[in-house]
Amino acid sequence: MSHQPSTASSDWDVQVSLKLLGESMPIAVVIVDSHGQIVYVNARLEEMFGYEQGELIGKLVEVLIPERFHHSHFGYRHDYMHSQHVRNMGSGMDLAGRRKDGSEFPLEAGLSPLRYGDAPHIVVTITDISKRKQVEMMLARQVEERTHELERRQRVLEGLRAILTTLISNHPLPEILGFISNKAVQLLQADGCVIYSRDERLGLLQPQASSGMTTGDAGQLLSEFLTEQAPIYNEPLVLAPGLPPIPAFSYSLPATLASPIGQGQSGYLTVPIRDTQQIYGLFLFHYEQRQEISHQDIELALRVADQTVLAIANAHLRGQIEHSAVTAERSRIARDLHDAVTQTLFSASIIAGVLPVIWQRNEEEGRKRLEELRELTRGALAEMRTLLLELRPAKLVEVDLADLLRQLAEAISGRARVPVTVDVEGTAEVSADVKIALYRVAQEALNNIAKHAQARNAWIKLHRTEDRVTLSVRDDGSGFVFEHIAPQHLGLSIMRERADGIGATLSVDARPGEGTTVEVDWHKMNSTLKSSAYDQ
């Protein structure tokens, strides 16, 4: 297929050569003159733009581009005619061609100058890049989807990591459940979330934590949540008296979100909070607009529910541990009551029984026994006060540390009949945890003196400033060799744990026959750094 140029003076051989060259080229070709009129097109161009043979000859080349580009193209064509050079068009540009039917497609074009006869012409080669653009768009869409998925996974990992960090904290269970519900809303991109717990006695569900809605809304949502499209449990679960039970859960996860509230377009997703042994409750995610939900989102909701089970189980374990600790502490107090106070009072009763006889025989010896009786009763009274304080741990925080140490000293003096001197410098207040830790270290050290030291004297020294507290307990007893004593036998591991708990340092200096010194040194800066490290 070919067309003769409109110039009558064109050489016939040149025309034949041009036709043969144009038809042999694998791309579309169009030649325009200096006025922008088309003088030649090959068959591939006619096919590409949907024109019949010869239909384009004599028309302006702008017929091949969208009308919105015509004005600017006139200028480009005029400038190129005055500065002709080989040029590629389309690389980094969005060029478009216009077919005869008005449809558009992306293209790339190459421009080359041509002397045809005596007049300058332009040879334009055109390539349809529709398929390439489709591939590029598909790849860009895949990259965008992949990037979105990676970002989603990163958010999920960060959210699950934050939940796990909260799980191992000592925060109360309601606070942990509140944190989980907030994170669950973010991870599942829901508009609201409620965590319901199950009353083991009645089998009823009660809202425990929510995000994106009030407690009243949570209760209302559950009461309206009755549909066979949302199975939850393996056994029917009563929502509330007078309401029908929820159908059994068969592990067939819902593929879409149903509408629980009237005829509205709200949606929900329900996930059981359960382990292999029992049902703890229910996760209910609320969406203002009903939507499709992916299997990945359902799996994510199940993972959050599993972590909620861990939070509940951890809370139960902490409760059991605290109960065991309380029981152990009560046993220790009962043991101390028997070992210390009872023995002291028994000794006092014996002295009181023989005191009249001793007084009659030797008045001076009677006065000594009377003083001993007074020391024993003072020690027993101090022991009782200490035990009463430990029965009510909150009271320990209210009493000044110096007074607590003096009370311990009196108790040990009465029990072991070892004079204990208390020296206090400074009046700066310390936090409750520091006070309790120092008190426990002093108590353990004094118990060692009473039981093992065989000391004649003991000393307690407390030095307090705003930023530093130093406590030392010293005796002139038998001392010991570290290599011969297991740490747990003298409570050394307990004292070290107490010191580590507040970021303090513990040192023990013991020499056979020269006594023992236990010292705790607490710096506010070290304690702050330790707390920051734990927070991270």
C-alpha cells in the first residue's frame, strides 16, 4: 500500500524507493511537509490509527493527536522546522495518539529531517506502547500493593509487639484489656471494638474494655447482636436473661461482615476468646460500613484474641502468686510471732516468776533482773508493733524510715539481748519502694545478728540526702567466710534482690572473729537509669 506525494515534480524513482522503504519498516511511518500536511503514510500507521488507504494524505498531522494538544503542537512543529535534528519523543513524556474513532492510546515518536524534492520534510516514526504501559501500570500496582502489604505487616508486628510488651507488665488486667482493645481497633481498621468477658457462674457476657464506643454502646451492641450468620462458641451461650442463646461456633470463619443493627449498613466481626479448656469471652469488632474482610484479617483477629487469653491467664497467675505470697508472708509472721515474741514473753514470765525470790535474797541482783525484764517486755512490744505493721503493709509506707529502723532495733535488742545503736543523719524523704527495700534489708541483717552473729553489740547507720541514701548494719560478732556459707542461708540473695529492685548496690564485708557489715547504697540517678532501661 502506498501513496504518491502531492508534489507533481517529484521524481518517480524517489517515490518508488520511498514506498518500498516505508512499507518494509516494522513501525508506523508518516511524512509531513513544512506546512504540517501529511504527504505519506505506510500501511502500519493507517492500521494503527484506523484509517482507510489514502484517507490521511493532505491532512494536517495534528489529526493524529488529541485536540487538546493541537495548539501547543503547532508551535512545536514550527520550531522543529527551523531547527531540524534527529529526536526521540515520548521518553519520560506522556504522548498520546488519537484514532479515527476518537479513542486514544499512548505512543512514542521519533523525528528525523528529510529533504524531499526541494522542500524540507519530517519523517515521524510512531510506536504504540499500550501494552508496555499496561505492564508498567500492572507492575506499579503490584509494587504499590506489595508496599501496602509490607507496611501493613510492619504495623501488625509493631502492634503485636506492643501488646506482648504490655502483657508482661504489672499493670492491672482492665488497663491491659483497654490497651489491647485500642490496638485491636487500629490493627483491624475497625470503627469500634469491645472485649466481653464470660461470667463462669451464669454464662453471661459483660463488657470489660472497649475502644471507639462507650460502655453503654457496648452493652446495647451486644443485646442487638443476635444473628445466625455469626457463630461464636462450641456451646450455646446465653447473652442475658430472656434473650435467645448464640448459636454454636464450628470454626467456620465468616467471609463477610454481617449487619447486626436493624436494616443499617453497619458490620461486625466476632472472635471467641478461648483456649483448649474454657471460654473466656468474646471480641466484637464494629464497622460503620459493611465490607469484605480478608482471611488475613480474621487470622489477625484470632491472634489478638489469643494474646487476650494470655493477658487473662497472666492476671490469674499473678493473683495466685500474690495470694501465695500473702500466705507465705502470713506464715512468716506467724513463725516470727512464735520464734520471737513467744520466746521473749516466755523468758519474761520466768524472770517475773523468780524475781520476788531473787529480790529478797539480793536486792542488787533483783534490780538487774528487773531491768532485764523491762528490756524483754520492750523488745516484745517492739516485735508486736513490727508484726502488726507487716500485717498491714500500707502502714509501713506511712511510717518514717528512721522510726522503722529504731523499732527493729528495739525488737532485736529484746529478742537477742544485743544492744543496737541507731544513728540517723538527714531527714530527706524517699519513695515508698526505696523505703520498703531498705527496711527489708535491715530486717534481714538484724535477723542474722540475732540468730548467727553471737555479737555483743550492733549498730545501724542511716544517712539520707535528696539524691542518695546509705544504710549500714554492723555487728562485732563472729563473722563468717563467704566460701563456707551458701547465700540463701544468711538471706544474702534476698537482700541483693531487694537492692537490685531499687537500683541500689549491696556490699557485705564479713571477717571471722571481726563481725559483719551490710551496706546498701542508693543513688537517685542510678535508680532513674534502671527504670528507663526497664521501660525500653
